[in-house]
Amino acid sequence: MLDHISIQCLDIGASSSFYDAVLAAIEGSRVMDFGEAVGYGAANKPEFWIGVQQTGHGFRESHIAFAAPNRASVRAFFDAAVSEGAEVLHEPRLWPEYHPNYFSVFVRDPDGNNVEAVCHIAE
């Protein structure tokens, strides 16, 4: 349903460093870079963008869930986030209240957004 999504950030350098690390863990990468806007995805199609905050005042938390191909990549996403200094909201674990194979991790990005990596398949 979505073609792409974009969020604004205060420090493009800190945010791009964070997303370079965590998205590599789930087979994503930087596919476009315009300096003040960076696009991430797979196969050269940017699906997730970050850009320098240019509108609005204050902070409104967003929740962004990235699809992970397997549980090992969820754990790798977590390790990359921690190494980037991310606040841990929930360590990798099963969330059976969502469904029996919902395995995910929740961290905060450099701007305070709730960022998740999730795998929906059994180990």
C-alpha cells in the first residue's frame, strides 16, 4: 500500500549513521543521498527517507516498523542500534499477544522515534 515514507530529523549526520547501521542488519541500505535527504531501501528503490527538519515545531513521536527477513537479523538490528547508542525500549523477544511468531525489538532513533525491526516467521 505504501510506496515510501519520510521522516524529518534534527541532525542528518547522526540519523543517517544510525539508519545506515540498523538497516544494513535487515538487508537494507542507503540507495540515494542528496545531502539533506537520504533514501533507504533494497534494489535501488528508496522506501524510507530521512530529511532535515524544515517544517513544524516540537517533537511528535513516530513508530516505524521495518520488516526483517529472519530472527537473526532482528538481533543484528538490535546490536547495531545499541552500538549506535540507541535507547532500548524492548530487547528482541516474541510478542505472542500479536501472533505466535511475532519476534521484534524496539529502540529509539537519534530523534526519539520508536523504531522496530520485526520478523513474522518461526526460527
